Amino acid sequence: MLRIWFSAIVLVTVVAIVGTFSVLYFAFPLAVIGPTRVFGLFALFFGLSGVVVCVSFALSKIYSDNHFKQQLALGVEEPAEKTEVVLHHALKWGLSRAEADVAIFVTKGFSNSEIADMRGCATATVKSQLSKIYQKSGLGSRYQLITFVTDEVYISHSEPKDSKSEL
């Protein structure tokens, strides 16, 4: 996440520099250009670019969260695999997308450091997300989470798919 913020700041700065020098080159004669005008234009372009980046980020996050919730809502009647079980219960438990991803990785047997490497975050972040998962789900440990999901998969496979086929 730090890389995303760093990239956004660099992008905003580059856009501000290019915008400032473009306006100075095309709109003002050389005799009128002073440090105040340069700084003012840079601040204006930096602010405008920053607002565009923040709005774009917020809108993409809203879209992503809505898309994630739609994915959770699809096919929740018959969870058959660990991922589907976690996604099914993530909606009930109120897990964030990141927390659901961590829960999926845990149920697949990955360690905290492996999850952190795959997600590009710190191990402490994964531990924090696991604590939130346990709190929201009412489960006490990764082993309880794994057991819960495994039991759900087993139950979904042992239940008859169609009650009419038994008649």
C-alpha cells in the first residue's frame, strides 16, 4: 500500500511540474515569470492533481467494494470449497475484502509471513487482520478457523443436493 501512495505522490508531482512549465512556457513572457508565479502555479496543479487522484482512488475503492459484495452474494446457498465457504461467511461476519483474503489464505494453510509476501504487506498487518477476523467471526484461533471451514466443506458435500432425488 505504501508503494501505491508513493507512486501517487510522484505522479501528482510530475503532473504539477509539467502543468506549471507548460503554462509558463505558453502563457507568460519570460520577463513576467517570477518565483511567486512559479510556486503558485505548481501549488495549483499539485492541488488539482491531488484531488483527481483522491477522487479516483475513492471511486475505484467504492466500485471494488461493491463488486466484492456482489461476488459474496452470488452462490451462497451451496458453498463447496474453502474459498466459497469463507466468502459465504465473510458477508455474515462483516469481513473486509482484505480480511476475507487473509482468511482464505489461512484456510489453505499459508503462514502469516507467506500471506504477507503474497499480499505485499507487513506480517504485523496480517496478524492484525487475523485478530479482526477472529473477533468478527467468534473464532479463537487460526486452527478454529481452518476447522470451521473444513467442517463446512464436509457438511456441504455430505448433504443431498436435491431432496426430490431421494424420493
